[in-house]
Amino acid sequence: MESSIDIGWWQLTAFMSVLLIPLAINLKLQLKLGREISIAVIRMTVQLILVGLYLEFLFSLNSLLINVIWLSIMVLIGTSAIITGAKLPRRVLYLPVFTGLIIGVAPLMFVLLFLLLKPQPLYNAQYLIPLAGMLLGNSLSGNIVALQRLFNAFDEKKMEYEGILALGGTPYQGAFPFLQSALSQSLAPILASMTSMGLVTLPGMMTGQILGGSDPMLAVKYQLIILVAIFVTLTVSVTISLTLSIKRSITDTGLIKIKKIANR
């Protein structure tokens, strides 16, 4: 297999000119998204270049302490992104979401690095950082959807919740149907994606490895491992985030501390 074909900076710059197409559509249809598109593209470009430079430094240094610090920053930023995206109060739910991410990611990282891949050293940044990034990144949208569905349900189905309390149920029992629904909805997109994988689309990691010169079957093995790890991480992190969020946001008498979030 051949190695990846290098892309010159001038070639990359020339390719970026295709962005004139969505900008032209924006002007033609008066979408008023020109500023947002420009900012998004500029931020994406600058951030990815800076991350690329930093990862080159990180990989060459390969320090356990720095790797752990970087992972901690990733989890903290991921937690903030989830709460901000779901428009929830940070003070009440930061710890539940943070705990969900940690418990969802840490065991899978242990299995991947210590039992399956066994890189040398085990904290090798070339494996540790990208794997953790994929697990965390794919958990963000699922957690946002789940938390939004959960707390909107408390407002939209208030009578159902209060009915269970009136019949002697605990606050958790009253919220349990909402937890079930929120978890199911958060897992629906990844389940649909897994069902169509290989028939409709080729996953990004697999495509990248093939373009990088890897044998297709080796790329398939890595992709299967990552997809299973992502699915398990998402399921565990969302379940724990929802469960702890319910316990932290409901008083012993069943009073909800967080009101409707749809318009917040």
C-alpha cells in the first residue's frame, strides 16, 4: 500500500476557493449567513492548524503528565460544551455531566490501551489523545440531546410526573419514564448510523486510514473497535449524566430545580 499523498499549502489554499459556492448561495438567497460562514471557516482553519502544531509537539514529547493534563482539559471543555449546548445551569449539572463523561471514557480507554492495542509506552500520545478525542467528541451531541429531552419533559409532561408522585411514587420513579425516553432518543442517531455503516457511508476513520496507505481489512478492524467503543461510551456517559442530573436537580419532595429550557 502506498503512503498518503502529501498536500501542499498552496494546493490547500486553492481548494478552499470552493467555499465561494456556499457564499454565493448565501448572497443569492439572502440567508444573511456570510459573517457566520466566514467566522466558522476562519476559526476552523486557525484552530486545526494550531492543534496540528501542538499535537506534533505532544507526540514528540510523549510525557505522561502532559498527556493527562491535556486529557483533563478535553473532559472539562467537553462538559462545558454539553451544558452550554443544552442551555442548562452550569452550577447544578456540571458535576453530573463531568462524572458521566469520566466514567464513560476511562474504562474504554483502559481496555483499548492496556488490553487491546498495547502501544509502547501505554500512554503514547499518538494513540491516547486521538482515541480519547473520538470517544469524547462523539458523546457530546448525545448528551446534549438527552439532557434537553429530559428537562423539557418535566415541563411538557408535568401532570404525568405529579400523578406518579401523588400515587406515592418517589421523584426518581416519576422521572424514570423521561429518562428512558431521553436515553432512547440520544442513542437513535448512532444506532441508525451503525445500521447503515458500510452500505451507505464509509466511516471517517476507516477512510482516513485507507487514504493513509493502510490495508482495508486493518482499517475495518480499527473502525469496528472505535465504533463499539464510541457506542458504549455514549450509552454509559448519557445514562450516568441523566441519572445523576435527576438526583441533583430534584428535591426530596419532588420539586424540580430546573425549569423549561427550550427558550433559555
